[in-house]
Amino acid sequence: MKKKVTIKEVAATSGVSIATVSQILNGNAEKFSPKTVEKVMNAKNSLDYQPDYFAQRMVMKKSKTIGVMIPDITNPFFSLLLKGIEKVVYGQKYIVILCDADFSVQKESEYLQELIRRGVDGFIIASSTVSNQTLKEQLTKNQVPYIVLDQKKSEGGSDELSTDDFTGGVLAANHLRELGHEKVALIGPQDAPSNIQTRIEGFKTVYPEFLFVNQPLTREGGKQAAEQIIPSEVSAIFALNDEIALGLMYQLKHLGKVIPDDYSIVGYDNSPMSEYVTPTLTTVSQPIFELGQIAAELLLERIRDPKQAWARKVLPVELIKRNTTAHLK
């Protein structure tokens, strides 16, 4: 077995002290001359030296890892969100530890405890089940910075990032109203997280009365909703996310209905699948990838400067008109 190269050997080869090598390899190269940095890096590369992760953590007092907690890894929204997060943190040499909470309070609490024990530098919380009290008790108490986004709202003590859900609900409703639809349905969970409740409030400003179909934010929820839609008099449906809309479209077609001739459907998210179904889905677009990028940027800024003022950002949304909506016949 090849003997592991030590930092002492790198120092000897480059002709500088162990402390200098440690400083340069741990991100403090700006303190030294370009010539010294070049000698150390050449020695490191020629010897194929791999710094010890745990030793680096002790020197830097950072793990270069962040935890990301989401409620449902099967939802394409969160896949795209993670791509945005990963693009930013990878560029800063951070690693993401993903926690799929599956809407479980117990799993969320256990994930928080375990990742704190492992010394993550911060958290991005996109799951609504965990309470703000738990976040304060477990993260704030341990001085671990975090940012809440999407389904989770801050109550002080953290940065917050969201999209304009109220306007999103208004956009969906106005579109259906302009197409002449009077009797409409809205599909989503009764106990919706705060961002989706805000979405509903926006919809209500245009349609104070509508058929509410209580279903989870899943394709299966959309399929089940079809059984309540067909006996009703509604001509248009606002699905509170694209997953519901896709499941609804599938089941309505299975039951012999034609979209948009029989029903107009508006989704929410503009997930990648929305433009690959037939007919293509009219939906309210959220900047999901950018949401992930900005969340990561805010968290890394917070890690670098824990005392800066709390940030609260709201990103815009837009209606994407495709082929699942049409004028009422």
C-alpha cells in the first residue's frame, strides 16, 4: 500500500514551514507571495498530497457542507431547486447533504440533530412541517445559520426567500376569467403550507366562490380529483401545482374527456414536464432554479457574515399560456 504523503513532506519539498503550507491549502493564500504559493502548490501536486478532511475542519472551523431539507424528493420542483443550490455551492467548494423529510416531523427533527452533530455550516429549509420553534431551538441555539424558502416562512431569526404566490393566484384566476369561465374548481390540500394558502388568497380576489377539491400536491391527488370534477358544473380548474394538473389531465383523458374542449386547466410551477405533455400545460411559472441559486447565495453570505441584517426576498412569477386553456364554449 502506498504510504500517505504528509503535510510535513509538502513543507520540506517546498522549503517553507508547515504552518505556511497549512494556511495556503486552507484558503489563506492571499497572505503570501505568489512565488511561495506556487512552490507549495507545485509540491502538493508533485507529491499527490491529499489534505486530511478532519484536520482541515479543525483549522478552518468549517465543514464546507450545508444541509438542504425538502418535503418530497419525487416532486420535480425540488429537483430543479436542488440544481440551483448545487450550482452555487459547488462553485464555492461546498457539498450538499440532502434530507428528504417526506412530510415527517420526526424525520425533520432527527435530520436537524444529526447534521448539527456532523457540523454542517448551514441549512436551507424548504419543508413546511418543521416548526419555527424547532428551528430556533435546534439551529439558532447552536448558532447554525439557515434560510427558509418556498413552503416555509420565517418568523424572524433567519433569512427568507419566496416567490410572489399571491400574484400567481391572481394571474391564474384572471386568465380563466378572461376566457369566460364562471364556474371553476381549485385542487389542493386543505392544510396547505403558507405559500400555497397565499396562492389561494390571490385566486379568491377574482373568484370568491369556487369548488374546492381537497387533494395532496401529487399526481395521484390530481387523478383522484377527477372523480369530483366530472359530476360538477365547473368548466375550468386551477391546480395548485403542476403535479396535480398532470395527474388530473391523465385521469380526465382516461375517462373520455378532451382538454381544453371539456375543461380548461391551469397548473403552477412550470415544471419541466409541463411542456412535454399533450396538450402542453398552461401554468404559472416560478423561477425555481433561480430560487435555489439565490437561497444558496444568501446562506453562504450568512455563513461568512452572521451579523448582517436579515434578508427577505420575493421573486416574481409569470403566466405561461399553452394549450390546456381555451374560451368557454
